Amino acid sequence: MAGVQTAVALREQGFTGTVTLIGAEPHQPYDRPPLSKAVLLGKAEDSAFDVDFESLDIDLRLGREVTGVRTAEHQLDTEAGPVPYDALVLATGAEPIRLPGTEGVPGVHLLRTLDDAARLRPVLAAQHDIVVVGAGWIGAEFATAAREAGCAVTVVEAADRPLAGALPAEVAAPMAAWYADSGTVLRTHARVERVEPGAVVLDDGTRIAAGAVVVGIGARPATAWLADSGIALGAYGEVVADARLRTSVPDVHAVGDCASFPSARYGERLLIHHWDNALQGPRTVAAHIVEGELTDAVYDPVPYFWSEQFGRFVQYAGHHRGADTTLWRGDPDGPAWSVCWLRENRLVALLAVGRPRDLAQGRRLIESGAALDPERLADPTKPLKSATVTG
């Protein structure tokens, strides 16, 4: 997404030079969200972007891994030889974290690429018993698809609740019931000791039968190839970019899952592994490549993502860390509810379950920084925007 959108944005903003888009995978560039839904369930063969690269005069080089970059020489090293550049955009995304000890074990899967989805489709079609390791976003989405396909699914999570790394305990807790409602077994406080052919063994000795194991325990920026480049990397291996998405090296930008950036809105550096970040950031990168010092565009979005799981549409906007107040709108045991996080009576983040209007209005309120009336905000019968304090 980030690489394709950067190439398209360059053309849309009037760049007339050569644009080369290099990708390690052999497939036409594709969108990732459908991989855990339509593609996985066989409802679509692929999710290729509807982009006419030829008419945009974008040189698309597929199946070509980049092995390094020599910034002093303005040159990429690839399997097919060097590629010179005047401006370089790093958009390598993130790669899933593998479960230690599972390399080469039959039946263990990840879900990140089109090939991963292709390997999992016959597993779902055969209705194998499946163990999902990790109750995060991808684990919940895969479990949803597997249940729809008729598979028996057990999700094992080392923490005490789903989404432990993403949401506060009181917000994530109601989501645990969604698993049982769908017929999915959720086991928390469950650490995997090892995976054997046909079984997952927990650290308490419990054996869970598994025709297939899907690992969803997080992702890390795909930046190992930059280790000797001189480009500054952060604590999580991400490229450290500035507010204009420039790296520590001249003429090199970074965008999407592989890069962090400073947010004046939230007063900290953000590393966002979500689709909307890969969609929005390229416009800032393209503006600086096309206009140079003539533009003062900075990248400071309201982060946004969504997830479809267990028959629910979950949306999140903002960044809740640092909030001083948490307000609920609606009953978390019901089908539709929202959570609002405020700092000094200004909305900084919102989670909406089945309340898309809350999300749309909340996102605008976060962007505006408007002062709000908490009592009115907490009333689920009133529109969010009606809580704005005027005067």
C-alpha cells in the first residue's frame, strides 16, 4: 500500500521523472485487508490494486529483493544488480513475528502475504481443527474466517485478555465474550511451550489437537536489510523519520509500517502498523520530493484502523495513551457501544463497536481539538458532535 500510494501520489502531484517501484513478491501489488477475509475464504482470487502502472509510467519491478542501500552512492543493491536513485522512499512494511521453535514444523502458518492466504485456503476448506496463537487483531480476524468456514477454532493467548497490547483491560474485557458467542474457544494465560505435528503443547502440559496452527503474535518493521546503511533505526527496528517523513540520510524518506514519526498532536513518536497510515503518509512524502523546500507539509494524522471480527465492525481513531478520562457510550455487553478517551476535556481517541457515526464524528473532534462536555459525550442517545462546548 505505502509503496504503491507513493508512486501514484508522485504522478498526481506532477512529478515527471522516472518512478521505479520495486517489490520482493512476484504478484501484482495488492491490498492486505482482504487476505484475512474474501481471499482467505475463496471468495476472491486476489486483491490487486486497481492501478494502471503503465499509463502512469511507473516502472514496476516485481520478484526482486533489495539486499542493501549505499546511501553515499545513491544506489540500491538488488538481486538483479544495482539501481541508482535521486530520491529513495522506504516502504517495506512489517513482517510477522515467528513463534520460536516452529521453523520447519509442518502445519504452522503465518498470515501476511497473498501466498500465506493461498496456503491457508485449503486448510479452511478441509475444516481442520485450528489453533490460533495470539488474540490480537489478526488472530481475531482469522478465527472469524475459520469459524465461517466451519472449522473448530481454539485461540491461545499468553495475556489475561484479548488485545492486551492494544487496549486497556477494561475496554478489551468485553471482547472476550465474542469468542464464545462465535463458538471459538479462547484460552488466556496460555503460553505455548512447543508445537508438534498435530498438536500445540502449552507450558502447563495441556495438549491441544491442531490440524493447523496460525501464529498472530505481532509484527516488526521489515528493516533488517538496512542494518549497515547508516539510516537511523529505532528501538523496534523501525526507520526513524521526521515530521516530513525524511530519514537521517539526505534524499531518503520512509513511510508506512516500517517508519515512526513524531506527533505534535500526541507529544510522542508513533509507530503505526495499520492500513490508513500507509494510505495517508505517501502524500506527504510525494509533496516533499516534488516541491522540496517549497512545501511545509508535515505528517501528523489522527491514527485510524478498523477490524471485522465475530460479526462486529470495530473502529478506532486517535491514540489513547496519556488520556486522563475514559467515558463509555452504551452497554459493552450489547451489540453497539463506544469508548471515548479525553485529555483536559478534549477527545484524543475513540473506539467504536457497531457505531460508525460515533467514529466519523469523533475523528473530526480529535482533529479539531474542540473542548467537550463529558456528561453529554457519555450519553449514547446524543450525537458526539453535540458535546462540543461553544463560547
